[in-house]
Amino acid sequence: MATRFIFTPESAQFPATNFPQLLKVNDRMVLAFDAGTDENAYWVFVAPQGLTGTITVLVHYIMASATSGALYFQGALEAVTPGDAVDLDATTSFDTANSGNGNVPGTAGYEQAISITMTNADSIAAGDVVRLRLNRDADNASDTATGDAYVLAVEFRDAA
């Protein structure tokens, strides 16, 4: 059976600086990722039994105003097994970020999804406390869209 989590804007956690704004757009909660600053959001979960195969993260979004260009998102996983020698109150241990990009829909407000294949998955295993970090890499040459990208939801799934 496939593992699937849907993360909403309301369940996101944020770093001390450079995080997307939580907004309501037409009665929908969104995370507004800026076009000029790299911003991060996190979601936390416990990896379930049966998590197998390649993990994919789908970023569902609309654009605030842009009707052309492309977006570049990065996803990174931090999987901590009970008993690991990781001082969680002093450091992070994210694996190398994976990336995905896609073209902006021709009409602002139309939903689109960017797929990120998580080839760097920090040896995630059942029972691990996991953090998923999502970053709009706004200063990457592949991110050419202007204005905010409004993230509606983030889907985490395995290949099972």
C-alpha cells in the first residue's frame, strides 16, 4: 500500500527568518513564496511502516500575478531515528536538497504542480521523525517567474 501525506499551509512550521507568508486567498489558505528571496517552510511527520521505493513530493501552487516564466523549488528531508547521535536542539541534519521546476500557467490563479523526486532521502525508515523542507530557490537562474507563488498543498508519496 502506498504511503501518502498531504501537507497544508496551516500545518507548516517556519524558520526564524526567510519564510513564506501565510495568507488567505479567496477563502483558501496559501503559503506565499516570494520571487526575490529564498524562503523555507517545514512539515513534520513520523515515517510509517511500509514506506518503500522512490519518494516524490508534489508542490501544488497558483501564481499571484505571473503568467509566464518558470518556478524552481527544492525539497530536502531530515530523517532522525530514535537513538541517533543528532543534537536536535542545536543542529539540523537535512540530506542534500532535490529540485524540481515547471512552467507557470498562462493565467494567474490556475493550479499547477511541480514534481520533486527525492533521490536524497536521508535513509528514511519506519519510525523516523521526519522533516520535509520546501524552498523556493528564488535566486536560481531557472526561477524566472515574477511575483509570489501561492502553495496550496504539498503531497508526499512513495512508489509502492
